[in-house]
Amino acid sequence: MSQMAGVLRRSWAWIAVPTLLAALGAGVFVQVVTPRYTGEAKVLLESRDPAFARTAAERTDQPQPIDEQAVASQVQVAMSRDLAREAIRSLKLVGNPEFDPEADGSSAIRRTLMMLGLVSAPMERASEDRILDTYLDHLLVYPVGKSRILAVEFRSRDPELAARGANTVADLYLASLEAASVDTARYASTWLGNNIATLRARVAEAEAKVEAFRAKHGLIGTGSSAAAQPLSTQQLSELSSQLSQARTIQADLTARAKLLKDMIKEGRAFEIPDVANNELIRRTVESRMAMRAQLALESRTLLPAHPRIKELTAQVQDLENQIKAAAERVVRTLENDAKIAGARVESLRSAVEGQQDVVAKGNTSEVELRALEREAKSQREQLESYLARYREAAARDAENASPANARVVSRAIVPDLPSFPKKLPIVAFVTVLAFLLASASVIGRHLLVAPPGPDGERSGDGGEPLLTGANEPPRDFYPEPEPPAARRRPTYEPVYGGAYPASAAERFAPALAFAHSLRATATVHHPVFASTAPVGAETAPGEAAKGGRGGSLVPAKSSASYADLDGLIARLEGAASEGSSKGSSKGSSKGGCVLVVESPRADDTVGLASNLARVLGPRRQTLLVDVNGGASSPSEPGLTDLVAGEADFLDVIQPVPGSRLHAVKRGVAPLDVLVEEPQGLAIGLNALSQSYDWVLCRLDANAARDGADLIPAIGPCMDAIVIASDAPADDPALVSLYRLAKETGVRRVVVARHQAEAGADQPLEATPLRLSA
């Protein structure tokens, strides 16, 4: 991405010329193309049935809303072929050169194709069908948003025809909806009329069966048809009522007779209403009262044994006997009436029992009669329903009685501006599209072409420089002949057993090839370091003390300045500037992967890897990886856990507080996993190098095993190896580290020395070279 601007800037001609040509072509096209105009009419879908044309039930029910499916269906109706044929006839499109391909006659090529049978002859079809496809291409009907409005657009070269076509399609669409409503009502009335006559005959037949069955089984009833009951049932009901009345009368007479007898015994016969209301008894009671008054008057002067007193007493007794006799006659009369009522009750009970037998026998017939009545009633109700619907359908059958469920809300007007072509948008779109395509072509060509190698040669499929000669010998890893065996095999150099090849190059050959293949796929993004001879020591700060392990990898402060490391950073970036294309800036390249091998120092100073990270952090995206530092805690996974597959990248990469750096610690898993999984190590480091500009791997060479095993394992994945050592140039340990680094196949090996150790009078470049820088 950083190189894209430079590539586009260098290839401006390949972008500008096609863009200008496309803009010019678009301008010519919009000027010479025939303009087209679009007329637009809008139709609103709504229910427009009048209230008088709906039934009471329909008036009470809410109308069903028009959903999206209904709107989409009406769009298809408006674009139907039947409606299109009517519109073609109304607009008189037959013979119009814009719509009728046969208006100007057939060309010679078309006539030849028709003779060969490859094209159908236009005269074999109707004139409307011949221009139907062209008409549908010029018509567009669509719903406006999520509303119930249909937009009808008609395109034509003639603006008046465009407006008239949109209005005609809208009017024909409304007429088709209205005709559909009338046809539905007419069909309903015709069907109901044909079925009403048949249904009437069935109703008459069912009712005749009911009456014949009733007469046959004596189930003739009286009263209204709705409450009609059989005659036997009615008779039983009347007899039951009379029996109840007779029993009531009998009970009343018996009770009255008993009451009068009690009153006679108590001497209160004159209080009986029937006795008191008798004229003769009333006069007798008055005479009794007069005699009793005279008896009381005479009793003042006469004794009870006096004849006058006896006479008056006898007369009073006689009057009382008359009253009692009259009361007894009334009681006898009531008793006689009670006996008569009892006899009537007995006769009515016998009649009721006999009628009950008659009714019980007619129940079976009544069941069948009720079934016939239900059948006749259902037929009658169906007939009445058909008659009501027939009257409604007949009312809607009249023309204009049922309006269409839509109306035109906006009629099309003659357009002033053409809808096609839109000159400015078309030219702008074509220009931008041509610019994007030309830019993409330039970038694609740059990505597809293999970048040149360090000697100006193109890389082959394997990412290695192509040999100029068939028998060119391989490069020598050393600037001079190897020293004696005693000098180049120090005491702490690893001794390979029988389980591994004796040569580190053979031992890590698969990892070396795999790392080169990964690095070859990323040559565009990573600098290419040439395999050069060792050079003089660069200016570098001091090394870190042993106690720095396990703590922070990056120092807060250091005595080394930015200028102290600029020479080393420039040397590491030199190969990137050599491999990049001419004209690209140095700052646009990436530093790649660098392995910093730190030798022990006596003073307690910060290591070279930490100082490089501190200097490069503010400039580029930098990651510092501690290869063989102190073991991490289980909560802080690191490089070994990533290679072993026990942690992800997001788990092992941690930000360094107070800086822009990211760091990866050693990890919990043992260091053996870095040697046993060379491909996993190569994949992880390659992924990190593509995400960061600089990946600095810190390796402490204190332990002989770490230097002998880890340098051959990690070296094939690096772009450069920096050995930080203040040892003399012919020090066996330094020579061993240098040889191990060169055997990994890395493209650049640099030995960095502390500035204070280098003599001012004799620079390092002038010292004799013995397998050192």
C-alpha cells in the first residue's frame, strides 16, 4: 500500500490517456445519441365501493388493507399483454418507426434471413403483436417506495407521445379494473338467476313432503307455521289444563265447606258470607236482634220463669235455628259442588291418560316430520340468501355502479427535459470508471511482474536469483579460506551426534527452503538483503546485563543516541533500497526480520536489540521478540507457545507501556519446540513480518546450546543477522557465531561493536579479517 502512490505517479500516462479517451467518447456519445423523454402518471390503489352497493354486513366490516403482494400483482396487471394491445391501438403505434420495425420496410439482410427461415416473417403475426415487445421495453410500471401508489412511465422520442402514453396506460388500467368488477357482478347475477329457479322447485317439493307426511300420520297442527303443534298434542295440553282447573275448583269447594261447618259449630253461622247476603236470613237476623233487645228489656222487671220471658226466649231460639238451618243448606250446597268437581276431575284424568297414549304413538312420526321440516327450512333459507345476493349483484351489474379500486392522482405532462441521456452524470461516470480501471490495470501489472533481484536479474519461480551460467559455482560463505579446524571449532560449539546431520545447512535444509519460499512470496513488501561479505563494525550501544531477562525488553532511557544507531539501521535498510524500483523513496521500504545475537558484556548496559527497538519504535511499526529469555508465567504466553500451537497471535503480542512498541516474550513451552517445529516457526515469523515493518528477534548467546541450535533454526527465517560482540576479530567464539549465521543462508550478516571498544586511530575496516567483520 505504501508503494501504490509511487507506482501510480510513475505510470500517470497509462492512466491519463485512457481516462481522457473515455471522457471524450462519452461526450461524443451524449451529443449524437437521440434523446428520449419520459412521461409519468401515478395511480393510487384504494377501495372505492359505494356504501349503497354493499350489504349491511359489508358496511360493518372494515375493508381489507392493500398489502405489498397486492400492489405487486397490480403492477403485473398494468403491464399485461391484453392491456398492451389496447394501448397500442389507442396510441396508434402501428406504423410508428420508433415502435414498428416494419414501418420503413425490411432490409435486404432481414429479407434474406426470412427466406432462409432463420427469422419469422412480420406479416405472419398481428400488427399489435409485432410491436408488443418494443412497447413493453418503453413501458415501466413500479410501486413508489412502500406506498400504494403505482408510477406509470412511458418513454418515447416524442415528448407528447410519452405523456399521452403514460395517461393512456393509466386510463386503460382503471377501465380494466372497473370492467373486472362489472364482469364479476354480471357473472354472479347470471349464476344466481340460474340457480334460484332450481332452488325454488326444491323448496316447494320439500314443503309438499312435510304437509303430506303430517296429513298422513295425523300430525295436523293449528296456529302459525312457526309454532304449529300436532292436534293430539294440543288436545292433551287442553285436557291437562282443564284437569288442573277441576282439581283447583274441587279443592276450593271442599275447603269452604269445611270452614262453614266449623263456623256453624262455633255459633257464628250468621257471619258466613252466603248466609249474610241472603235477604231472608238478613230479616231473620234483624228480628232476632229485636227479640233479644225486648228480652233484655223485660228481664229487668220479670223473672226468668215468667211466661213473657219464656215466650221471648223461645222466639229468639227459633230465629237462631232458622239462621243455622240456612247455613247448613249453604254447606250442603258447597259439598254437592265439591262432589261434582271431583267427578269432573276423574273424568278429565281418564281423558288425559287416553290422550297420552295417542301422543306417545305419534312421537315416532314427529321425528321424521321434524327432519323433513329441517330440510325444507334449509332449502328455504338458501333460497332467501340467493335472492338477496341476486338483488345485490343485479344492482352492481349496471354500468358505473362499481367504480375501479384505484384512481389517478397525478397525470403525465409533456416533459421539457429528456430523461436520456443525462449528459453530465454519464460523462462523469465514464471518466471515473475509466480512471479506476486504468489505475487497477497499472497496479495489477505491477503486482504480476516479478521484482528484480539484487543484481538486476528477474527472480525465478522459487524466489532465488536466476544463474547467468549453467556451471556457475555456488557463492562462498567466507571472505577467506577457512581457518584450521582447531580455530573454527571452539570448545562450546555444538557437537552433532549420529541422530542429526553433521552440517547445520543439511540439518535445517527443509526449514531453509520453506523460509526462502515464504520470503519469496513477500518480495514486494520486504527488503532484499544481498549476501555480502562481512564489513566493519557499526556504531552500536552496549549490551544488556544478564539480570535484564524476564523484565521489560525495551529500556526507558539509554546512553546511546539516535545517531549512534543510524549507521547500523542504514546498513540494514540498504538492501531494501537496492531491491526497490528506481524513484521509490527509502522511507517507503520495510526493515524486515532481523536476528540480533547479543554476546555477554561485563558492564550492566542495555542490549543492542532493545536500543534498536527504542530507536525504530517512533518511526515504524516495530515488534521485539525475546527468543531465549527467561521463561514466562502461564498467564503470559510467548513465542514458544505460538510455535507449539498453544496460543494465538493476539495472546502473545503485548504492547509495551509508555511506547508504541509491541513485544513477544519467550513463552512457557521449552525452547526445544523452536528446533523441532521449523515450519511452524517460519510461518509465525513470516506472518509477523507482514504485519510489522521491523521484527527484531533478540537471542542471548551466553549458552552454547542456544547459539548452536537456535541460530540455525531461526536464521533461515531472517532477512539479516546482527552479532553484537566486543570480542576481537579473531575470537573463536565470534568466528563460530559468524559461521553459524552464514550457514543459515541469510542474505546479510553484520557484526556490531560497541563504540567505546573501537580504536580511534585504527578503524575496524582496516583490521585483518579472519572470519569476522
